[in-house]
Amino acid sequence: MLEIWLPLIGGLVLLIAGGELLVRGAVQVATGLGISPLVIGLTLVGFGTSTPELVTSVQAALSDAPGIAYGNIVGSNIANILLIAGVAALISPMVIASVALRRDGAVMVAVAVAFSAAAFLMPLGRVVGVIFIAALMGYIYLAFRQEKASMPEGHGAVYDKSLALQEADAALAPPKPPEKSLLISMLIALGGLVLVVIGGRFLVDGAVSLARGFGISETVIGLTIVAVGTSMPELVTSVVAGLKKQGDVAFGNIVGSNIYNILGIGGFTALIAPGTVPVEIVTFDNLVMIGVSLALVAFAWTGLRIARWEGAALLAGYVVYVYVIWP
């Protein structure tokens, strides 16, 4: 039993710690090189917080465990909406004050539909991977253009994803240490990357062993334990935003993460390790992901807020979802 749970839990710890170090180091390097904070926020922070999901999905796909690879992507999106948004709204109702967030909500639904349609029609090969990554680049470019123009309607989801991480860092971290040299910052980022890769390997091995040991499908493990574990950075950042009564930031963090998960992680997974999405995900979980994405946007549109009762409904929805898919 210990040989199953130890790699699983150890892998998760290494993934989250490594992701944190990777983001910190990369941001310090970029700042030292004089790159604009907006570019850093939209690219390094956005990608960095999704590193645990990326490494885990790619390694699972390379290990011939597509259930864990794609279960992690779809399960993370479902957990982000039902579990994390539910918890954040229960802590503090999310006031969705910005038109930009509603726009990003529409993008989130659109990419969920595009991923589901592609997975239904064909194996996810390198061409699909390139299209997804190109779409993410285009999305980030447009977000950068709009943020730079200081949209009067407010900030978009990718900006809020970056802001949520900075808020969480400020709340959880001690006072800022003196500025580090560029070399030390690069070593921190490199060390973080190494930890993430090792952690991903352990997590995938532990998840496969768990599935085999208990006779549970790899897909279910990917959709639940792996997905929730790799979504821990989003949970922490959204809860901190909720505690600070910054519901729009928590909402943007979740929407931004879901867009990155599908276009970035789905894209890179298809590019590096092309394969077929398991039929149970195609026929059920993808539809759940579209449904809960629509529900989140619908909640946000009604009165431009997600109330506590809506947060409770989302959380209850997650309990029901796990109950349905768990054998």
C-alpha cells in the first residue's frame, strides 16, 4: 500500500513545490532582463501555474496512459469550476464586474466545445496540437493588446490568473527578500523545472499503480485524484482571492486556467505524444465539462455575481460527479 501512495503523494508535493519555484525564478529572470510585468503575467505566470498539469499529462501520454493524460486535463477543468469556484464562492460571493471576464467565459466554453469535438472526430495528433497552441498564442496576444490599451471594462481572465498568484504569494510568503542575481534566479527556475519533471514521473507511476492495485480505471484516477492534485495551485490562489473579497480575480483565475489547460496542455500533449482520447471521456466527461462551463458562465451572467447558494450548488455538483464516475 505504501509503495502506491508514497510516489503519488510525493509526486504531488514535488510538482506543486517545483511549479512554485519555476514561476518565481522565471519571473525574477524576466524582471531582471527588463521584460514588462504585463508580458510576464500573461505568459510566464500563466504557463507556470499550469506546469504541474502539463508535465503530468505529457508524461502520462508518453507512458501510454491516455486515461491519466486526458483525464487530468478534463478533470482539472471540471474540478476548477465545480470544486474550486464552488469553494471560492462559498467563502465570498464572486462579483463579476468586468465585461472582459464574460468575454473570456465565452472563450472557455468555445475551447471546451472545440476540444470535445476534435476528440470525438479523430485521434488528437500533432496537427491538432499545433492548432491548439497557435490558438493559445493568438488568445494571449489579443489579451496583451487589450490589457495594454487599459480596457475601460476591466481586466481579462489571463491577467486575473496572474494577479491571483501574486495575491496568494503576498498572503502566504514572508516579506520580500533582497533582489537575487540573475544566475541565482535562473538556478531557482531550473531547480523548479527539475522538481516538476521528477514529481510528474512519480505522480504518473503512483496513479498507474493505484489504478491497477484497486482495479479502478486509469481514466477515473486521472479525472479525480490526479486532476484535483495538479489543480492545487488554482485552489490556493482562488481561496486567497476569495478571502480577500476579490471574487472577480478568483473567477478570472479559474476561467484563465481552463483556457490554458485545453489549448496549452491539450495542445502540447497532442504535439509531443499524439493519441486517442479514451472513449469514456469523449462520451461522458467532455460533455460534463461543456455543461459545467456553460453553468458557470450562466451563473456569472445572472446579476454579474456568483452567490453563495450557487457556490454550494457547484460544490454539490462535484460530489455528484465523483459519485457517478467512481466505481
